[in-house]
Amino acid sequence: MSLVAHSLDVIRRLQSPTGAYPASPTFSAYRGYSWLRDGAFIAEGVSRHGDVAGADAFHAWCARVVGDRAGQVDSLVSRAARGESVPVAEMLPTRFTLDGVEGADEWWDFQLDGYGTWLWALREHATRHGRVVPGVEKGARAAARYLTAFWHLPCYDWWEEHVEQRHVATLGSIHAGLRAAVALGVLSAAEEAAALEAVEAVAELVEREGVTGGRLRKWLGSDAVDGSLLACVEPFGLYPAGHPVGAATVAEVERQLARDGGVYRYLDDTFYGGGRWVLLAGFLGWNHAAAGRPAEARRYLDWMAGQATPEGDLPEQVSDLLLAPGRLQEWLDRWGPVATPLLWSHGMYLILADELGVRA
């Protein structure tokens, strides 16, 4: 079985009857939970390969989960409008149980990127297949109101770190998500106007404070790069592949973080010793493909495939060539072996395979 076919099979087989995609079925810290961000990219992967029903079910699940919290969103927005400071603990969570409720386990929970990424993926799926998933309007509108009101706040990044910072990858996902919500045509006139105003404000902030040396920075005020910045170019288009800032960002991420086909999250990473992430190889390959460099893109696809277990499962990261090898054991003791399979890794393999015309 090809890795495309196996990836589709793994994702279909593990998708919950509720529509949620579990992040990883056996990994102790992820088991039983679905992230909007991870799931959005997983849904994008299967949507590209014809699993319309699976992607529909995920987007419908997201819409229910977020729509069920529309009243909470409105309350948070009203409090903020009155000048109240809303505690991070009262914001919407970044992950949900497969049944769509908030889990009892503690997590680094205030992350805005997932809500923007979901709206982006919903729009991509709707455009690709020529119709909007039924019943998503309430959830999409609630997500757009939430992002419009709180886009400017510091929050955790893709990696559940640094809640005190404003992360450029998060701003890029919000920019893409609000543009998508407008394009879906589900917002009221007032919501659309507010969303467009926020889109413009995000772009202005990043241009003013999110660029250093001609490329994007990890967070406002930092000179570091981060693998998540790749998404600001392709697919989010905050700075497209043909823009000098976009091109310079991809080049600098590759220069600093890519090694022998794999991609590190950032240079100071110590999680499981700081290995190379399979899904980030997918993002770098995606950017090469978007910029018209298929040979470079194919090199990352091949590296991703080379990390599969004998059964064909893709891990979250690989533990050779670690940035901080002395920090590996503490994570093995805490959470067990690296998450395998990670469905986001499989979703990114499907996306890059589609970019390169590789089918099951």
C-alpha cells in the first residue's frame, strides 16, 4: 500500500463518529483529544484526495463545538468592549474531547491559531468541492467574532509555549481565517466590516513589527525564526511565495532549521530532545511547490515517507540529530515514546503529495 493510501486509511479509520480527528490515538498526552489546528490540516489533506465525507464531518464537528460556545464568545466580547480584562483561563480552549467538550486535563489552552486555521480550511474545502458544508454558519460566525475581538492579544503559539508573546504564525492564521470567513459569505454586514478591519490591522502590525532583516520573526520583538512561520507564506498568504518577505522567510527557515530533509521547530527546542518534525517538512515542501520548485519539494516528501514505521505510520518527530539530546529522556519518562501515528503528519504528507501530483 502506498503511503498516500495508508495515510487516508489511518485518518478514516481513526476519525471519531462525531467527526473529530484524534491528534494521536495512543500518545498519553494527546489521546482522546482533537485540536482545531491539527484537524484543519488533516481535513485539508483528505479533502484534496477525495474524502469529502470525512472532511465534511470534521468541519461540521468544529462548527458544532464552536457554535455551542457562541454565547460564551458574545459574553467575552461584551466584557472586553466594556474594558474588562478577560483572564486567559476563561477564553475558548485549543483542544476538545472527541465528543466536543472541554477535557479535565490541564493544558496550555489559550491559542487563537486553531480558530483561524479552521476557518481557512473550511473555505478551502468549500471552494474545492463547490458548496459550503451544511450547518456551519453559527460556528463560523462565532469563530470570526472571537478572532475579531481578540486577535491582538498575546497567546500560546502552535507549540503551546510563550503565552506572553504575540506570535507571527498565529497572526498569519487569524489573517487567513478572517479573510476566509468573509469569503464564505456567512457573516452579517457588521461582522464582515469588523473582520475586514481586523484583517487590515493584522497586516499592518506584522509589516510594522513582525519583520526583521526582510523576513518574518518568531514573535513580535524576537529575532528568531520558527518552522510555523512557513504557513504565513503557504498556505495562509500573509506574504505569498512571490513576495520578497515570503521568499526570505522560507529561505531563512530552511537555512536555520532544515537538515537532511527534516525540519526543526526552532533552535532552542528541547521537547523530546528537539527532533526534526515530519509535518514541518511537509510545510517546507509545500512552500517549495508553491514557488515552482518541485524537485526541492519532492526531496521533503521523500524524507517524510522515509520516517514511516514498517507499518506505514508517521511520527510527530524523529529522534536522530537532536538539538538537545540530553533532554530526550525526561520526556520519554513523562509521556512515553514519541506520538506515532500523528494524524497531522499524515495530513501534511497528503497535502504535499497532492501538490506534487502523487496519488494513491
